[in-house]
Amino acid sequence: MKFDRSAPGRGVEVECRLENGKALLKWRFHLTDEYSRTEVSWPQALEAQVPRPQTLQAEVSRPQALQAEVSRLQTLQVEVSRPQTLQAQVSQSQVRQLPFRCGETSRGQDGQAWSQPVICISLMAGEGNVAAEGIQTVGEEEPLETVLVQPHLWQGRKDPFLYEAEAVLLMEDGCLDRLRTQLCLRRLEAGAEGEVLLNGQPLEIRAVVYSLPDAGSEAERQSLAIADFRQLARLGANSVCLDKESRPSFLLGLCDRFGFLALEESVAEGTEPSEGGKGTDFSGGEEGACFFVCTWNRAVKIPWKGEDAGERPPAYRDGSEALFLPYKKCPESVYYKYKAKWSKEPFVYLVPESVRRMKSGSYAVTCYSSCSRVALYTDGELFEFRKGDGIFVFQEIPARTPCIMLSAEGDGCSGALSVHKSFVKALEENN
């Protein structure tokens, strides 16, 4: 008997309900191989101890082992003369190999006796700091419930606090299985007018569609996912949209660890997804065909509010409009577009493909920044200050040399861009 690690929660599933500053936990345990009692008859036990003639003949044919075999047979003859004793010994030896002996008791570390195998659960908030404990016999229909006063809630990117839970399956003064996992206490619900509430507070969904390449070992893919999640944290995202069929099992744990909501795409009843099995309208309105649901609370519909109706969340690495392209380590311009809206980290980024020549012969450029004010320099000289909210457009920029040399400054940050006029001309011809 052991925990079923293929079941939800890897065998230990907990449901959290928050009421009046308390966390009400409901535990469910998934086990494999139910215990049973096996009887061993006396003839079977005796047959297991008495060697067969063929085996004995093979042993006798080896002179060097003959004396030892004769001694063993003499001892066996004495034991066979006491069938009741031998039967008791064999039965006791056989029962010790069984997972559970019906009618007998188990004892915990405190000496308490149990008539069945038990599960002991400990919830720890930090190393050695036990916040709650519980115990339940195996086979109990009602789930184990625990009340946690003043719980430390998981607050997403703001505070991705994880409790450590340890479940131990005990029997006959021994441990059959032990499972240690991390879990977060949280509540997700729908608010008014399409709002999403995390622990009762409004949460603006900033989601990115994420997937991992199929190549590489699991350790390599996990290392890549950790590096990607760090980039998503710098971007300012707080949710990742995962494909239910292709996501590896470790991704959900990483989402909890980094403070990301794990979402899945869902299609409303009575509507048809677009080609490829994916929907196109994520507005979440009455006519919206598609929306997202959280992997651990599918009852809450999460709309995606993009700039355009039907716009999908940005993809991390798939497609030409992805934040990262397979052949480049540095992010694309669209990465900084979303970072300007989502992140509070000061930065400025001059968009290379935004440089264009105006009818007057001067040039224009777009700058993405999380700062409230940006200064633009051309050829090392201050050109203009602009105030804005994420996107800054500078126009009528003079360019006296074949190379347009631009730099921008914000709140303690800066960025530079050099573009040859031939590149601008090529952009105009392609457009």
C-alpha cells in the first residue's frame, strides 16, 4: 500500500475554504493496493520447508555440501516432529510479510494503538514550524478536516508562499510510504463585471501562452522552464496558459513556486472552436466563444481583455509574434510592449522596426517604457522630453548623418539604438 502519485496532488489532495480569517482544509488521500489478509495452510508451509527429492539429489551429488545437508535434515526432522510449533513459526513468518494483519493493532510514535493503517499529515510553515497536524485511518469515507487560524495565503506574484505538507502511511510500528509536497492556500472566485478575485482581492490577469520544446531530457526541460519563468517574472506576467494535453507534470508545481496562475483554454457550451481546436474570441462576453479556467478551480471563467476583440494572449515562443524566437536569446519588441504595461521595473526600449521617415525628411521612433517620463537624445544631444503611459512616440527627429543614433533615458535607466538609413528605406519598400 502506498500513495498513488498519479492521482491529483500526487496522492494527497487538499481543498481550502477561507472563512473569517481562518482556512478550513479538507484532505483527501489516494492510495494504491488495498490491504488484504492471506491465509497459509499447514501443508503448504511444510512443503515449503521440506526439499523436493530432485533438489535433495542434486545437493547430495556435491560431496563438499553433503555434511552440511545432513545436518540441516537432522534439524528439520526434529522440527517436523513438532508440527504445532513449526506451523506457528511458519505462520508468524509469513504474516510478517503481509501489508496488514486484520485484528492486530498499529502504534504511532506516541504509543497510541490503531486497529488499522493510518495516515498522519503534518503542515509546516517553514523548516520545523508545524502549523497543523491530523490523523485518519485508511478507508475512512469522510475526508479529514483541519482548521488553520491566521493562515499564510498564497498571493500570486506578490507573495507565492508555499506550505510544506508531509503525509506518512503508518502500519505496525513501521512506515509504508511517505510523501512530501508543497501546497498553497488560496481562493479564486468571480467578482462583479468579469472581475477575478484572489483571496477576495481583485486580480488583473496578465497571461502568456507557454509551452516547452519536446526535445531534451526532463531535467533539461525543467531547467529551461525555470529560466523562462524568471523572464516571465521580469515581464510582469502573473498567469501562464498551458496546454492540458502536452504540459509536463512539473509545470504546475513551478507555477505555484513562482506565483503564476496556471490556466487552461476552454470553449463555452454551444460554440465551436476555430481551426486547430483553439477559439478566437477571448472577450468573455455573452458572445465570447472562448475563455480560460484555472487548473485548480475550473468553475471561475477568466476572460482575456486584449487591445482588440478576439485577441489571444501573447505566446512565449511559438509563432512569429512570440515574445522569444527559437534562434534568438534576446526577447522581441513585443516583449517590451507588454513589459511597459505590466512591469514596475524601470526600463526604456527603442523599437528598431518603428523607425520611419516622415514626409518632412525627418524621422520618427517609438519607445516602450515603464517610466512616466522619457527623454530622447539624437547624436548625443537632447531632443525632447515626453510624458506617457507605456508607449512614447517621438517625431520630427533630425538625422544629419547616414546613421541615426538615438538614446533614451528614464528613471535611472537608459537604452540606445543605431539605425542606418538604408534599413529605414528597406522597411518602407517592404511595407
